[in-house]
Amino acid sequence: SFSLAVPQKGSMTDSRDGKKYKAVKIKGQVWMAENLNYKTSRSHCAGDIDIGCNRFGRYYDWDEAMEACPEGWRLPTVRDWESLFDAMGKSVYAMQGVTTFSLKSTDAYNFYVIPAGLYNFESDKVESAGGEFAGFWTATESADGSVFFWGVGPDRAGLQDGVPKRNAIYCIVCSLCKGLIKNIKIYLLSLRKSPISHSGLFKLLFFDTE
């Protein structure tokens, strides 16, 4: 059994480019509450313009996703995602930003998943941004060498496997390496305080592993 977590809001700054991200701590795990927007050689923006990156964050192939996290951070595993979902009572609506997927979306934990879609190799553009789907890479590979990703739709969320490493481009999230939690500002504010304002859509995950 598990007890539902009381989220705490905070922030972190990526020292590589100075971008600041909202963050939330949920039952011992610390996650960014905005999509990662760090430019790499093969990353993409919705519409291929900066405003798309500012709104949805960037889209990465798996190889770059494994290297895109700030120093001291890592791409989360399948287990990390499952632990987060458990802490949310396995509620997809609690994971979604308010009214982003439907009127049922509550953002009860300030995690604020939005339907950022994915980048399609064949059409060479981002598809379904602002639609009904969000996908996030994990660091966990399948037995056949493909990769698991975490998907969020209007009424369900969960793991999907069989995704080729180089034939898909999704959003990513990063987890904090052990012992570095002290370097992040964590403002101990509960949901009873004023609501957080989210300007980005991509989740950069980071976890308190202490």
C-alpha cells in the first residue's frame, strides 16, 4: 500500500544556459514541472521556431536524451515513472495539467503534463502538439534493444515498449543523481498556497534519492 504525497513546489536552474524550471517534490521524488528546453544538435521545436520550444520544450532522439540532462542529473527509468504514478494514486487526471487534456484534468500534484505530441521523422515535423498525447523517454531498454517510454493520453497513462531508439523523438525528463538534492532550491509550499504558473510543457524529472 502507499500513502498519497503532499506536493512541495520549488525551482532549479540549468547552469549551461541559465534557464530556470519550476519543480515539484512528490513523496521523496523531485521532478521538473516544465519541459526541458536545452538546445542540442539534433533536438527539435514545434514549428521549428523558438516560441514552439518555449511552449512545449524540445524533442530529442533517445541517444541525445541520454546525454541532454544537466550535470548531476539523469534520464529516469521505468521504475522511476511507476513510483511517481503510484504516489499520484495511479490517477492520470492528477498527472495532467488543469484542463490540458480534458475537463477532468486536475494537476493535483503540480506535475503539469501537457499534450506535447511527438516529432515525426517521416513528415519532419512535430505532430499532435496541443492535441491528446504526451510521450516521455525512459532510460530503460527492452530485451530486443528498443526503449520504453511513458505515454499520457486523455484517459490513461502508462509504459509502452518496442520504440526504436533512432526512429522516434519524444520529450524527456531528468532525475537528480544521489547526493545532489541540496543544490536545488525547494520551496516548501503546499497546494494550499497560490497556484503555480506553468509556461512550459515538458517535464524534466529529478529525484531525491536520499
